[in-house]
Amino acid sequence: MFLLLIIVLLIVGSSACGKPTPAPDVAPTLQGKSILMIIAHRDFRDEEYEEPRQIFEANRATITVASSSLEVATGALGAQVKPDLLLADAAVGDYDAIVFVGGPGAQELVG
């Protein structure tokens, strides 16, 4: 959850650089921001995917999910996610933030 907080603060902070600070009663959103969530094909941590995604969606971010396969990915606790694109096809410059979802299967994403 700490990593999620850092990512959200970086997104919100970077969009506010050089711009006037909004009034205190205006809640910032992620509308117009694009987030890439990277998951392992098997055994990603369900809650590390589901909870941030819910927060991003509630704040109107556009979310894309990438994995090593376009087949349905399965979390360690059984969550089923259909990736939008292959990790090899993801262009990091197209996104405002990239979130790596952890879990036992995340080792497949390491070099």
C-alpha cells in the first residue's frame, strides 16, 4: 500500500508542477492519466492488483494491463485477469505511471 501511495503522489505531484495549487476543497483526480499495470501470468498477488485498480478507477485513470501472455492470468488467490497487451509491446512513454504487481509469480518478470 505504501508503494501505491508513492505512485499516486508522484502522478498528482508531477501534474501539478508549475501550475497553481487547486483550492483545498477540490479533490485531485487521475482523470486523463494513463496507468500501466504489469502482472505475472500466474501467481500475482490478487490484492496488489485489485485494490490499486479500484483506487485508480475511482479516480478516473485509464488502466492498461500487460503480462507475458494474452491468456487469462491467474492470481495466487484465484483472481482472473485478461491482459490488454503483451509486456513486450508496452511502450513506457505512453503511460503516466507503471505499477508492477508483486507476488510469487513476479519472478517471471525479472530479467
